[in-house]
Amino acid sequence: MTYVVLMIICFLLLMAIRIPIPFALIASTLIYFIGADIPFNILNVRLLRSFDSFILLAIPFFILAGKIMSEAGISDRIIRLADLMVGRVKGNLAYVNIVVSMFFGGITGTAISDTTAIGSVMIPSMTKKGYTKAFSAAVTAVSSTMGPIIPPSIMFIIYGSIAQVSIQDMFLAGALPGVMVGVAQMVVVWLYGRKVELPRREERISTKEGLGIIGDAFFAILLPVIILGGIIFGIVSPTEAAVIATFYAIFISMFIYRSLSWKKLLEVIRESTVETGSVSIIIASAALFGWALSNEQLPMLFAQYLMENIQSPWMILLLVNILLFFLGMFMDSIPALMIVTPVFLPLFKMLGIDPLHAGIFMSVNLITGLATPPVGCCLFAASIISGESMEKISKAIMPFILANVFIVLLITYIPGFTLFIPSLFK
């Protein structure tokens, strides 16, 4: 036990001096292996075993499909469709930003992809229409947190592989909370619009133009329908759906929209390979760190300690959410989820909490950290695109973060929000 505590302290110190998270995880785990005198061949076995899952093959294909759609200019078509749907209301571009993130989340499944793809178009458009840079960047960063919630979601795939929960059920369970997050953010925009005179779209869109916009975006919107429909109705597995999504994205980008050349496709494949490698290193290092914790029975000891000292399950869940929120502020959501899932699962089992329900509120909580100061990656991306300082964006984003936190607490204490839709397909 002494060495696992030393491992955790070492990890926290390495994070404090800004060592990349995968290297901090591996270096601190090596201290545990050396101190506990565990053979290093076990280290190799554990690293390789972290990828011994067919479901994880879906990750590189979803990453590739998302990048293809992003590079092919699909975001422009979805933005025009969202603008048509929102109409000429006050603050319409802020609402469009959120609606686009809902659509785009069903394509890319990652938050940072949404921030860069949508932000590069929406932030300049919003500032040109009279929105402040800080507000435009804040809306873009926080709305991108819907990407990993609305299926398909890489986080849900990883959690399902760890907790042995159906990926199909995870996708179904995440749909309603994802929409709830979007609606809560729209409420913030509406309240903000009551204090500040937000711009609105002046020009009208004719029926003919509207039909053209719908037709132009049809094949792009069809992608998440193909993915989710195939998985929900048991036609394909999540991995097979990811492969189909990739080939579909290539087909419509190159032969229907004709916005992607063969040369650009090769560049996108190379970029996706690099990103997949980065995710794979995170998965392997976090899995090794989690194995060390489990090997010392730390999850069970932690669960027993909370159960013995705190009588109220509501208070335990509140403490868990506070811990997750602060962890998400300083750590990327994927390694954080991989570390805390083995720790909290025994606790949730003792409390009688469905692991499907737990996976959703844990994911939404950690994802909120992607847009939360001081080190949220979506916040940094929005700052770079907008050219606005982190301080001003951080101030503008706080009401949206509070809205996300409210939704986290709502889905934590009312399981029906996550379990209702999966129950319909049982």
C-alpha cells in the first residue's frame, strides 16, 4: 500500500510541473512496480491487454470519420441548416452555435474536434455580427462539450469496455442528457440576451433557399442516423458502425459534395493516425495505472471507507461529483475516466447504482472540465481561434459551466433521465 500511495503522489507532482499525462502515468506506475518488486513482464502484458478489446477498434474509425467530415466542409452545411431552424430570433447565432454542436457531436464524437471545426467558422461570424469575442468563444467552447455526450462517443466506448456495459445502451442513455445540456446552454443565452442586446439575423430565407439548404445538408445529417440506427436496431456492432461511417464519409465527401481530394484524404488519414496514436498511449498508460490501484485493493478500501463514514448515499454522490469536477479541471476526460472508473465501480455497486447510469453522469461531469478553467482544452482552442485572452473567456463561460453542473446533478440524482430511453429498447 505504501508504494501505491507513493505512485499517486508522484503522479500529482508530475502533473503539477506539466509533464504530459501519459508519461506522468507511466513514470509513476514504474515507481510502484519497482517498489513492490513486481516483474516487468507483467507491465508488458498489462499494456498489451489494455487493447485486447474488439470494441476499441471503433475509436480510430470514428476519429477518421469525424476528421473527414470536418475537412470536407460539412460544418458549413450544418451551420446553414441550424440557422434555418433557429430563425430570426435575438441572439440567433449563439443558438445556432449550440444546435450545430448537437448535430456535429453526432458525427465526430469528440469535443476538441467540434471546437476547432465549428469555432473556425462560427467565432469570426459571430464577432462580425456584433457579438463580443469572449462571448463567442465561450459559447463555442462550452457547446462543444456535447460532442462526447451525444452519441457516438469515444468516452462511452472506453467506459463500456472497462465497466462491461453495453455500448448500445451507453449511446442510448447519453442522448437525452446531451440534449439537456444543449437546452440548458440555450437558456443561458436567453437570460444573457435579456440583459444585453444581442444581434439577430435581419435577412429572410425564402422557401426555395430553405429547401436548398435542407437538401445540401441531407447527406451530412444522415451519417449519425446511419450510425445510431444500425447500432440501436442490432444491425451492426459499434465497431462495424464506425467502419461504415468512415466509408460513408469518404463517399459523400469525394463523390457527392466533391469537397475532398485524394491528396487531402491522405493528409486526413495521416492526421487521424497520429491522433489515434495519442489516444492509444493515453488508454494504455491509464489502464496500467488503474491496474496498480486495483492490485492493491484501493477501490474496495475507498468504497468501504465512504460507506462506513458517510451514511447518506446522496452525500456520497455529491462528494464523488465534486471530486470528478475538480479532476476534470486539470486532467483530460479520457485518462481521468479510465482512472476513476475502476475506483468508483465497487462503490456504486455497494450503493446499488446502475453502472450504466454512473457512466453517464461521470462522463458528463468530466467532459464539463474540457471547457472549465484553468486548463480546459476546448477553452484553449477557442482562445486561439478568437484571439481573445483566457481570462476574458473564462469570465464569460462561467454561467454556461454552472448550467452544465446543474444538468450533472439532475442526471445524478434522477436516474430516469439516463435509463428511460435504454429501457424502451429492452
